Amino acid sequence: MNILVVEDEDSVANLLSEILAIWGHRVERSATGRDALEKARHMDVDLILLDISLPDIQGHELIPFFKASQPHVGIVAMTGSNSRELESKVRREGVIYYMVKPFELKALKEVVDHVSKRRKSPPFCPGPGGLYVRPLSR
């Protein structure tokens, strides 16, 4: 899977990148929102791990842009300073998971594995009330 880690703290970004690579994923890193948008425009991304507090923009403000350019991308929001209002605002943007730092790597692994399985699932999946057709991956 192609994963974009958007995190301005080098130690966190390094750890996440190394772990994800060990788990067999291709990882790109961005330390700013502007760089993340540029990378997302030029690569096929399956999952974005998005820090909410970036030096140039609030991470949740990037979500609509990511979804517009790659509608099927999964986005996991990460924050070190949680509040109900922030979580509610970020969840309304359509993230698949909201993680409060520091978090257990086991929790991250479960989310990454879930997204990976979803990407590999067949295009026709039974859903509540009928048939759900998932668009094919690029």
C-alpha cells in the first residue's frame, strides 16, 4: 500500500515511516500541509496519516483537498491535543480513524491492516439494503 505520513515532528515521522516500511508498505513523508498536497497530487495514495497540527495549516483543512484529488483515499487523523470540538470537526471531514498521540502501534497496525484489506476486496460487496459497488483502485 502507498502511505503518506504528514507529520512535522521528525521523531514521530521517522518512527511511523520505519514501522510502516517494516510492515511492507511504501511510505512518503511530508512535514507541511503544502508539501503533502503536492505529493498527493503526484502519487497514488491509499492511506494518509495526517497530523492535525502542522506548521503551515491545520491538518483537517487539507482533508477536502485530499478527497477531491483521490476520493477513495483513507485518512487517519492524528493529534497530540485532543478536544471534543476538534474530534467532531475532524470526523465530519470523513476520516476513517481518529488517533490521539501517543498511541499504541498495535492500534495503528489494526487500522492499516483494515485499509489494506479494504483495498484488496472485490469490487462488488454486499451491503445493508442491497449491493454496494466499490470503484476499482487506480
